[in-house]
Amino acid sequence: MKNFTFLILVVFYTGCLAQAKIIKIADLQAITKNKSDTLYVINFWATWCKPCVQELPAFEKLNVQYQNQKVKVLLISLDFKKELPKLNKFINDKHLISSVMLLDEPNYNNWIPMIDKDWSGSIPATLLILGGKQIHQFYEQAFEYEELNTLILKIIN
């Protein structure tokens, strides 16, 4: 009976852990080409990128602040697919609540121009997109919360 109870607890705990969703560029384009009235704040990052990791709290704070509004924060990891267990551990260790997706597209030269034609490919990078208003703002830089929030307020107000 003890073994059965332990097994149930392990299965339950494992099921509660946050997991990154693996996506392809077509999945991301479905969001970026959407003509909805939701502002998508899409951050491109990786666990090995120190400036990326340093700015994650700003995105987490935005996610909480705008949770009842039409603002959605998406964290798009550019870690390799084989690093998915490490990414999932990172998500849980850092208690990330934003939607985390791993972009499984190894040929960067093919998909980077689909996000923004001027993107060099460096990270961190952030895309603010509001399809219904045809807003597409791309930033190849790290953000502090105040700066990012100011950009969002200009778009939604």
C-alpha cells in the first residue's frame, strides 16, 4: 500500500510540473499573423543567455499585471530540443508562470526573417504584436520592467 501511495504521489507531482510546449515556426506564425485584439508580448530567449535570464522577471511581472487584460506573454525558448529536460527544470526552479514554448527549428536562417526582416538573430529579442491594429514592434535588446511596461501602455491605451 505504501508503494502504491508513493507511486500516486510521484505521478501527481510530475503532472503538476510546468512543461515547455514544443512548437514549430508555423505554430508561432499562427499567433503572429492573428488579427485578434490581444497584444502578444513574445520574448525570444535561452537558458544559456545571461541577459535573457536576467530579464525574465520583468516578463513574469507583466504577465501577472496584465493577466485580466488582453495581453499575453509568451516566452519562446531557443534552447535545443535535446535540452528540453533542462529547460523544464529551469522553468520549475524559477517558478515561471508565463507560457513557455520551445521553438524546434534548427535552421535559424530560414525562420528568423519570418519574425522580423531586420533581426540579426541575437537574443534576447522581443516582439510586440497586436494583429487587429497591425502593430508589429521588434526589439533586439534586453528590457527592464519599466521600459517594457511603458511600451505596452502606449499600445493598449
